[in-house]
Amino acid sequence: MVHAFIMVKTGAGESEQLLGPIRDFETVAEAHIVAGAYDIIAEVDTEAVYEVLKTASTRIQGLQGVSETKTYISLDD
């Protein structure tokens, strides 16, 4: 199992409308609006690293209003 966190930067005022679609992705266990350099953090659980990449680069970055993502893969169990 691969556990990762995807930080999402959105356009101004778009975080709330993007939270639902991000939460709806099958690989996303949780997603929250946060304060700081990024607007949303998504917690992802997948069977393979490739699925984390697909979630970040194809699914989340494919949403209109997403301007940037940064992915962190957990190294602990």
C-alpha cells in the first residue's frame, strides 16, 4: 500500500468548489481545505506509486481551477 499527500493550489475563491470533486476520486481517502501555501491537502491510498501519480497529474491537475500540485509519499507504515 502506498500512502501519499497531495498538496493542491487553486485559483482565488475556488477551493470550496474543488473540494467535493477531489474527495470523490476513488484513491482519495480524505481531503481538507487548509491555510498556508497550498489550499487543499488530499490524503491518498493506492496499491502502486503509479496510481498516486495518476491521481495527482491526471485527475486532480485535470480539474479546472487547479493551478499546481505537490506530492509527498509517506515513508513510514
